[in-house]
Amino acid sequence: MSTLDVVAAVSFALTGTVLAGNLRLWLRERHAADAFRAEPAPKTDPPVFKTTPKVSALIAVYQAGESPDAVVETFSRLDYPAKELVLAIGGAHNLADYAHLASPQVILVEHPGGRKNAALARCAAKATGEILYLTDADCRYDTDSFLRLIAPIVEGESDASGGRSRPLAGQEDRFLVQVGQSRHGSRPRRVRQPGRSMLGRNAALTRAALDKSGGFAEDVLGDDYYMPKRLLQLGLRIMSVPDSIVESPYPESLFAFIRQQARWTRSLFIDAPKLGLYRDAFEALRSALLGLGMIALTLSLPFTQVWGLLVLLPLLTYSYLSRLRRILFATRIGTYRLRPYHFFAALLWCYLDFVIWARALIEYLIPPLRRRW
């Protein structure tokens, strides 16, 4: 038996093992999806509070497509008696142009520069609420999602809470948007329960929890990653609130999607070591090296030919099936509809991830790009 025959036998054996393993996982996830669909729907009536502690919404407006006027208008429609909006304005906007928005319930703060956390830190310094509500200027939130989000905090069940987001109407059929949706876990729940994460565009926490955590760290790159990890390290409680959902624009262009996802991966190299979470940083590094390796291996096929293909086959099969499983799970729980193109698109998703992971590492290794937003 030649060396090529041995390599082929090993490659096919590994590929078969990958197929069998993913089939078992798919059957398990299908059962989990059916269990999710069988869960009773959450209460339709919004929560009613015995007390209404003051809530300060902290929102930064600095991108050209965001409108301070729209943020204030949306906030004014929230049906909650004790509320205030602290709005950081900067970047593409001039604070003086929006002085007319100021009121007893709307506090304007200048945001001369820095990332989102820097703006939130300036807002928090002016806020007077016992609870801080965090969302983005381009999100579409409403009273129902707002009340459900703060309910665990008001009722004393948690120190912080995190809701979900969904794409804007009309975005649901875009493949990159579906990839973004499919990334969010494989064990959803309909009712609130203790959680380990917070989505920065739909989250809340007490002032006491923020102060205990040291406030908004301005040198943090991954806003959604750093804060919940820090709270949990301090023994504070986070509640996951799946029925609190805000609409948020998802990136549709390939460049915007890759840049966003690479920034989130790059943030693990920077932020995880600050918290002593070296395993998270190592896993991000492993993914980045895998991405570089898979890209290099694919590009080398004209030279390595059968040898390279045999090495690539089990690795790419594993990557492809793991992403196809996410698509099948998302469609089974009703996130979006399964289409024939999804079976080919899962392969494109593999290489999207390889590019994203590789880019994150390359940007991290280049100092001028390391902290680029």
C-alpha cells in the first residue's frame, strides 16, 4: 500500500467519523428545537410593578445614519413614569445643533471622541436613575420590550438583564443577516432564566452593579463581552429575558459584516486577558490559526492536488456540517425559512469565518489596527 493510499484511508475514515458525529448532534439539536417549539408561549401581558424605580437610558449617537431627534421621540413614547434619557452626541453630529432636545427628562452630553464605552461612561456620570438601560441609537425598542427587560431587576431577581434583538423588517431574507442570527446559541428559551451574557443593544443593570464593576471600561473593544463577564466574576446575577426583543439593523454588505465580526473576535485577544479569561483568548487564537490554515490549504490545492484535497476533506466537512446544523436548527425553531440555497451557502459561511478569524489575528498583530473600531 502506497503512502497516498494510507493518507486517503485516514482521510476517508476521519470524514466518516465527522459525518457520524454531526448526524448524532443534528438529531440531538432537532430534539432540542422540537422541545423549544413545544414550550408554552410567554405571558402576553406586560409586567406590572409595585414600585417604579427611576430608569436612565444611556444612548450614544455619533454615526451619520443615527438621529438624535428619532432617539428622543422613541424614548418619549415609553410608558414608564420614572425615566430619563442621557444622550451622548458627537462624531458626525454637533451637540449645539440639538440643544432644543434638552428637557427635564432628556440630558445631553457631549461625546468628543472614543468608542461606545467612553460615551456610556460620560452618560453614566450624568445619570440619576437606579437602573441603567443600554441600547443603540439605531435600535427600535418599545414599552413592552423595555418593561420585560427591567422586570427582573425591579423585582429583585437579578442585578442585570439581557434581552434579544431581531433584524429590521425586510432584512430577514438576506443571507448575511441569517448568518448573524444563526450564531446566537443553539439552546434558546422562551422564559427568562439566569444567563451569562448581555447584548449591548438591549441590556439593563443597576447603578450599584455598574459601580461595583468599576464602571464602563473605556479601553474595552468588546462591549458585549467585557461587562457581563466582569459582573459574573463579581458574583452578580444576570437574567436572560428572551421575550424582550428590540429591532436592530444587521450588516448586509460583505465588507461591513466581515469587519464587525473580525472586531468581535479581535476583542477577545484584547479584553479576555484583562479579566484573566485566557481560555477565551486561546480559543480565539486557535480559531484564527485554523482560519489561516484553511485558507492557505485551499489556495495550495493547485500545487498539492490530491494530497491537499485529502487533508482538506475531513476539516472542511466538519466546518460545513457544523454550520449547516446551525442553519437547520434556526429554521426549525422558526428564525427564518429553509431554502435550497442554504445547503450551498453553508460552505460560503465556512470561508467567511476563515477570513474573519484570520483578519482578526492579522489586525491584532498590526499595532495601528489593533484597537480599530
